[in-house]
Amino acid sequence: KRHSADLPETSRKVPRIRTQSRVADTTKSENSCDEVACLIDPSALCCEPDTEAMPVLDREEELALRPYKVSRNQAKQAFAGIQSAVNRCYDRNDFGGIATLTLTISSEGQVQSSRLSDGSDSFQSCIQSAASTLTFPKLQQPFTLSYPVRQN
């Protein structure tokens, strides 16, 4: 696993613009300092290098920085967003109890497939439809998540 501190420094940093010039006695035309001027001459007195510049990452480095799984809190937060739809599924299909929903989440954070452990075909279809709208953080690779679904 690589951390951002392990990444190579980028040689191209965008200069930060100072709000005041170091030279006090200049005319407005000589004191015009903007992003373009700093890009042309980063050594100008009014420009400072941006010490907080992020390194440019290639695809492999970007993937290595992604989490490898969805955390319990991330899953809970995502499912909270579809709870009203889940409640409607329970109400329409007269299902009681808890069913386990198993999701396959793509590395881009989208639901690729879902399977419900219990209930009628109509109930399963309803829950799977609601679950298909879930989004999660981008991951290093696809991830399988099992989550208890219940009516609130």
C-alpha cells in the first residue's frame, strides 16, 4: 500500500499569487501580477511556489490509494439513502423480518449485481431496484458486501 507521502514530488507546481508585492514603490503597470504572469515567470517577486501542490498520479498510483473495501459506516450511510424505498418494498409486499442483500460493487463504486436472501420475487425485485441506485467510494477492485435489510 502506498501513501501520499511515498509518492514522488512533481516538478511542475502552480505558483501561488501574493496579494501584496515585495516591492513597495512600483506603478500599477509594473505591479500587475496574476496567474499568467506567475506561469510565465515563477521567480517574480509577487509569485510564490505552491507548497501544497498535489503530485500528478498515474492510474496505478491512483488505484493504490483507493480503499480496498467499503467500511461499515460507508455502507450504513449509503443504505440510509434508500431506506424510504426499502420501507415501501416492505409495505407493498407484506414481508416481515430481515433479509440479507448481497451486492457486488465495482471498483468505480457502482452496484454491479445484487441478490436478496428471502422474500417473494416482487419483494426481491423491489429491493434490488432500490439497491441499484446506491453509490460507494471508488475501490481498488470490485468488492462483495452483504448487508441486512429491514423495515424501519
